[in-house]
Amino acid sequence: MIKFIVSCLLLLAVVSSAGLFILGLTVPQLPTSAAGFFDNTRAFFDRLTITETEKSTVVFVGDIMLARNVEQLMIREGGGYPFALFEELSPYAAIVGNFEASVPKAHTPTPVRQLAFSVPSTSLPYLYQAPVTHVSLANNHTDDFGSTSYKDTLRALDEVGFNTFGRPDAVSRGSVSYIQLDEGVLGLIGIHTLGQELDFEVIGEQVEVLRAASDITVAYVHWGEEYAPTHSQRQREVAETLVNLGVDLIIGHHPHVVQDIEIYKGSLIFYSLGNFIFDQYFSDEVQHGLWLELTFSDDERSVRLRPVTSVETPSQPQFMSESEAEMFLKDLAQRSDLGLQTQIMTGILSL
């Protein structure tokens, strides 16, 4: 009933405020009136976002970083350069990624080897048109530029039309988002674990809210050790706690490489999807990633694994060839939960 009421209120707000506006539609430029509508609606729903769609598949990718050399590539090759992969795809219900950078008011290009990532606001429409729909700010780069960095980044993404969730400091109501699927609701919570103690009481409260309003709950977590091919003990401890709190699926990022996959009490744990769009080129592993397709419907509840690589096209991910993907998944299976190895090698895991 709550979902139905929220959907009706949102539809009424859309019709009355924007004449006719189809949520989830990717448009080249967002009109000023529509941008105002987004701001007002998000304020009304206390940053709880519901995306209407006719699709039942949500895509998850890892780290997206549009600063440093990626910015230079976009200047030289065109703003759409990193997003060529999307040109061959059909629309999904949503595409979720970790926005690994800040968008400060005063942008200065990030020098080589510097780790405070500044993205110009002019790059954001290209990511939106790709179309990446949901971006997490629960990471260690959202606040790269001081006390206002998070708010500046949040504002810049909101103005373009992204659904944002997660905070760099703590879990709160701003950490969650919702995606309306054909046959259910997917609830998202963004969690940043690095350099801070997690308040699992607060996290549990937000997960409880998610579970009450959704049919499947996904924790999208920034954690782990950089470049480690398998998870750490700390990752496992956090994962088990999240599952015990009621999370159905855990998807991780930050290590810059793809890590192993486990299952705990029926919940799948993808410890790291690796880099998606980044400017690390020193090994094949940091130029490989996982594109996950979560399909949630009455007929199918599964996760499809689609390995991507940017080895031949720097900072521009492409799906691996069939033979490359087969080798990649075989290696991933050997590092993962024994009970999942056969499914991983086929590229499809059941929920």
C-alpha cells in the first residue's frame, strides 16, 4: 500500500509540475523547469527516489572516475569517449555506479598521480546520457575538496538529473534510493567503510526501512584492500553483519580489481566489481571489471556476469570477447566460493 501511495503521489506531482514527464527517460538536455521539478520532488521525499520503468533488469558497475587522464581523453576524443559501450545496449531499468570523485564549484584539472579527483560539471551530462541513472557518493573521494565538497558534488549531480545515494561520512536517510521494477521494488543503500567505524544500529534501522518498502535489498559498499584479488577478513565481517541485518545482495567496490564472490545464508556477495571507467593502466587487472545485470521478476531472479576490459581502449570499457570472458570467469570461479564455481563459469548466478 505504501508503494502504491508513493507512486500515485509522485505521478500526480509529475503531471501537475511538469505537464507530461516520463521518469527514467534519458534526454540530451534537462529543461530548467524539469530540473526545478527534480529539486522540489527530492526535497519532498527527503531524497527518497523512485524511478518508474517498464524494465526488470538493473545494471551495477564499479568505480567511475572522470577526472585526471579521463578528463583529458574526453577533451581530446570527445565527451562521449568513455561511454562507447552503452551505444550498443537496450535501455535498462537503471544503471548504478560508484562516482569516485568530487565536482567542486571551482574546477581545476587533476594533475597526473594526484589523488584528489576533480570532475568538471560539463562532463556530467555525458555520463547521464550514457545512461547511468544512479550514482553512489559513499566513498573516500566525494569529500576530496573540503567541508563543502559533498554538498557541491551532490548539487551538481542533482542538477543534471542523477539519482544519488550514499554519503562519505555516515549512513542516514540520504544513503538510500529505490528503483521501481516491473514486478517489484529494489532498495539500495550506499555504505562507505574506509577509515571510520560503522554504526550498525543506524545501518540496521535504514535496512529495516528499505525492507519494508522494497522486494529486494541491495547494499552497495565501498570497502576492501586495493589490488587484492580476494576479500579481507574485515570485508567478510561487514558482509555477514549486513546479511544478518536483512540485506539480500551485497555489491562492493574500491579495490580497483575484481574480487571473489561468496554466498552467506543465501545472499550473494560480490566483494568488488573492479574499475569501470578509470585511468589506471599499469596492469590488466585494473583494466578489467564486472558488469552485473540483476534481473528481478516473477519469471527470473538472477545475476548475469559480463566481464569488461579497457586494455585496448584506455578508460573506455568494452565487453570482453567470448573467449576472453570464458577465461576471466574461470579464474574468478577458482577464487570464489566452491559452491558457486559452476554458476560463475556459466556467467549466470541464481538469486
